[in-house]
Amino acid sequence: MDNYFTQPDRRPPKSVDKGEIDEILKRNFKFPFKATADIAGAKIGLQTNSEHVFKFWKLNWFLTKKPAEGMIYVVKGVEGYDPHLFYDLKGKRILIVNSEYYGAAKSAGALGLAGSILEKKGGYPIHGACVSVEKNGINEGVIIIAPTGTGKTTQSHELTYRLKSSKVHSDDYVFVFFDKNPVAKATEKQLYMRTDISKEHPTFRHLFDKLPLENVVNDKSKCAEASDDERKMGNCYRDVRSGKIKCVFDEGKKICYWSYGNSRVMFPREMFPMQVRDKKGYLHEIPKGKKNVVNEAVVKYIILLTRDSETPPARRLEKNEVIEILEQGRFLIRPGAGPPEKWGTMGNEPFYNPYPPELDHDTQRKFFKKLCDAGVLFYLMNTGSYEKRDITAHQTHTYIRAIIED
């Protein structure tokens, strides 16, 4: 099994460059691994001495031989530095030091720098999953925006799995360009997915076994859900402790795909499973295939998810509500989504987009207002509870289906 462990196992802190980039690059590190990605029109180069980062980079992006407009340096083995990301937006360069966690090179690195470049080309970022649904020959985009742990991945995958007219687009990040209509462009060739989706969708487990993994727990003692604090305790650990279920390690499994919320897999989009019915009425799972993978979709619906005990299960949002909810960006910090000492507490992530080194709130407000004015429909859905009743993932899925199939 190809399962690479990184230190650290999440994105490192970031700060504006104050000379650190030049100081480190002058140490004449050798960069044997180089490649350039085309991210929705932004050409982002990579230079690194980490074979793991290079391997995932080549799988993740659409590669190009055109000159780079921005550069990501990932350097391990730098004495005198803790894991950190330094950015120089004016010079269009980012240096990640002593961190082989690929999410840093991908998110705050490549996608963050691509946003800085595409802003001048009319491209606006959305940190969300996009599912394309074909209607009358048009690929309509349903974008789900949500903080970690509220069901973004579950709901986007449920649509892709069960809706026959759905096509695989993106599961994490898109750039929207305005022509006659707002068009969401995919950024990734293969998806850098969280592996915990396999808890709700067991069909992924045997697929993940064959693919490159990152930081998947292979020892029961390393379960990130284990805690004596109820706020920081994961649902699976709670169910195991109460005897409701049995731990996969106690069943003889060698790995657990969901005991650490930030373990990852590099997943080809065409491998995404879907459910079909044959001529005799039997249900089967088959891969979506390349014919059901698209890189562009006209944005029609944006679903915002929350997980609380006060919000109704589903309701339409007006423009002022959209901006207010997104700019506040309130969310519960769950295991894997931040430093362990903050798990179980409330945080704020404006526009639910942590990737750009510097996020321009005014530009984001104007962008989402422009989407509303273009006729995009916004809905808020609660995946927690309402009037003392839990809202199931199936309920949320049926609400979304009712909206997009109307």
C-alpha cells in the first residue's frame, strides 16, 4: 500500500515574505523535481526536493510546458526553520519550508497563487465542491460551500453517485469566469480527496486501497478521534467506546480511512463510482468513466451548509443573507480541520476560503453579489438538528435533489 506519512500532517502557518525566501534559496538547495501546472489558465511552476510532493503534483494537475507565471518552492531539510509558508504575491512566488504535506503545496500554495494571477484575468475563486448536472444539453453546476465537517463531500458525492445525469467536476475548488453566464472551471485533474468519505460510502474503500495515500492511520493507538473531551471526540470513537460498533483494527484491518479527518488519497475523477440499473432491474456500481467527467459547468445553484440546532433544514437565501453568512464564515473546528487545541471550538473562515494568502473581502462581496444578480440561486441547508430532531444526510440529499430537479 502506497501510504506516505508527512510531518506536519496539516497545512503549516503562513506569513508574508520578509526576506526568508531569498535567504533560503541562496543556500543552493538542489531541486531535482520540477513541473508546471495549468490551473484554470494560471501557469504555476513547482521546484522541490520532495519526491512525494512532486509525485502528487503531477497526478493532481493538468501539466503544461508553457512558462510559469508563478512559482512554488517546497524545500525540506532547511536548518533553523519550523514548517512554514512564506508568500510574495508581488513576485508571484511562495516557499514552503520543512513540510511535505501535499495540501500545503496544493491549497495555500498553487491555488492561492493561481487566485492572485487569475484575479487580473477575471477569475474568481470558490472553495467548494461542484457537481455538473446535464439538462437539455447544458452542464449546470451545483456548487456546495461548507466548512469542514458539515457534509460538503458527502452531499456532492451523493449527487454524483445517485443522479444519472450528474458528471464529475470538482470536489474542492473552482474558479468562476463571467461570459454570458458564470462558468465554473475545474482546477484538478485528479482529486486530492479526504479518505473519511469511505465511512459513509464503503464502496470507496476497495478503490482507495489501490491509490496513492497520505497520512492514513495504520495503528489504533494513533486514532485522532480518541479523546476524553466530548467536544473533541470523533463520532466513530464515541460509537466504539459505547459498544455500538467495533473498531476496524479490532476486526483485523490494517488501516482506517476515517480515524484522522485529514488523511488523503489522490483519486482519478473517472474512477468515481455511480449506481446504475441493468435491463433486469438489478443495481450495479460502475465507474463514471471519462465521458462523465467535465471541466466546465454553468453555475446555477449554490448550496451553503451549516451544522447547528437552530437553522431550518432548508431555505432560499436573499442576496444580503448570502453575503452576511459567507463573510462571517462561522464553523465548528473538527478533528483534522485545525490545531488539536482548537478542536471543538468555534472559528471564523471568511467566505469559507482559507487558501489565498490574502483574501480581499471587498472583491469577494462583489463577486457573490454578481452571482446573485446573474440569477444563481442560493440555499442554506442545516445538516445538524432542528426542533430536537437530527437531520439525516439522506434528508439533505432529497432537499438538494428537489431543488435542482425542479
